[in-house]
Amino acid sequence: MALWVGFVLMHSLAGIKSTDDFFECPDVEKQFKFWKNRSLQMVFVSGLSFGFAGFYFMIPGNTEVQMLVIALIIGVSFGSMSLYACWLPAFWAFLPTVLLPTMVKLAMIYNISFGVAAFWVGIILLILWYFSTRLNEIYSLSLFRNFEKEYLVEELVQQRQAAELAKEAA
């Protein structure tokens, strides 16, 4: 477990470094594809690391550890919705890589209660998928309305200036 925690910590530090590099990049527009791909790779690896935890640390016979692992995986999954829903490709790269290994491990234990738990993890996957898509629509609509408002204010200022010029001319 210490190796896993170390990996997650190192990956988090790499993410911080990548973010710093992005903000220090002099020409982000020309390197957009590079930064988009790097972001997706970072999100995918992050999802795999938590998916690995859901698979590897799900120890049959140790109920406390199983509940802790499931709580961790579900918590990370719900937390990812607000973080990644603004860009759905990131969410789609993260969520399945977290939840599917946990579902597979629960189904492999061959116990009816674990089968039910795997089913509910699948339901959570679908719920998060639906709500993140809806949240993305809300984000998109909010951005669209913000740009629309800025455009209308700009247009109003131009009309007001035109009216003042026409008034002065008259």
C-alpha cells in the first residue's frame, strides 16, 4: 500500500508540475493538442491508479478494508464529477478506469453480496455518467450566456456611441 500511496503522491506532484508548465508556456494556442493530450494522459493514469486500488486492495475476508476501499473509490468517483464534468473527455477517461476494476474484483469474489455490490457500483457509474453530462451542459450554457452577455453589452455600447454621434450631428 505504501508503494501505491507513493505513486499517487508522485503522480499528483507531476500533475502540479504539468499545470505550472502549462501556465508558463509562452504559446499555448500553438501547442493546444499537446496540452490536451497530456491532460488526458494524466487523468487516465490517475483513474488507473485508483482503479488499481479498487482491484488490488479489495481483500476477501477483510470487511473493514473492503468497506474502506469501496468508500474511497465511490468518494473519488463522486468528487471527480465536479472536477472533470467541465470537459467530458477527461471524465470519460477517468470514471471507467476507477470503477470498472472495482466492479470486476467484486464480481470475482463469487459471493452474492459482492455481486450485489458490483451491481450497485455499476449503477453509480451510470448515475455519475448521467449527472456529469447534465453538469457539462450547465457549464456550457453558462459559458455561452456569459459570452452572449458580453457581446450584447459591447453591441449596446456601440449603439449608444452611434446614437450620441447622431445626436451631435443633428
